[in-house]
Amino acid sequence: MKHDDPNSVLVEPRKTAELTWTFSKATSLEFACNIPGHYQAGMVGKLTVSQ
């Protein structure tokens, strides 16, 4: 599955990747795998940005 969205990155098993976002204010958000069924399987986390 290929991801063409600039806010998405596909990471193969046992590999790493980097995606850089810049935030203008403190916030909390959720990140997750967008491959069908992976979110439901628990591939999700929370991110808190503080200043």
C-alpha cells in the first residue's frame, strides 16, 4: 500500500522512518496506522506537544 499524503509515512517491519511536523501552539493529538484494521488492532498512540 502506497501513501501519497505528505502527512503520512509507510514504515516496513523492522525499519525506521522520520516525519517532521512543526506546531505553532501546545496541543494533544492522536496518531495511528492508517492501514485497514491496524487502528482497531491497537496501532494508535497519543502525542502531547507543550511549549
